[in-house]
Amino acid sequence: MSTMTLSVPDISCGHCKMSIEGAVRPLAGIDSVEVHIDAKTVDVTWDDSTLPLATIVDAIEDQGYEVDGH
């Protein structure tokens, strides 16, 4: 398992939280995902042997949010 905190500066509200968590949680290999509105971050834990980080980043970006540094 891998754990990472992703910086997502466009997070601003509960809708952002629901949108991102709803897009990432169903991905095969996700153990947990939690959006922190005030910190503008996403904590994610996943099985990196079956799910590449790029797929998680793509799922967030497909919701219209830019992930810093990726």
C-alpha cells in the first residue's frame, strides 16, 4: 500500500469533496480517500501494485480539478 497527500488548490467546498471522493473511491485498488477542504489536499491510500498514481490523478482532473505537481 502507498499513501500520499495530493495538493488540489481548487478545492473550496463540500461539492468539491463529494466530487473528488466519488471519482476516486470506486477505483480498483483504493483503500481510502479523504478530501480536506481547508487544507486543499486529498489523502489517498491505495495498492500501488494494481493502481498507478497517474490513474488517481486523472480521476481527480477529470472532475475539473488540477493536481499540483503531477
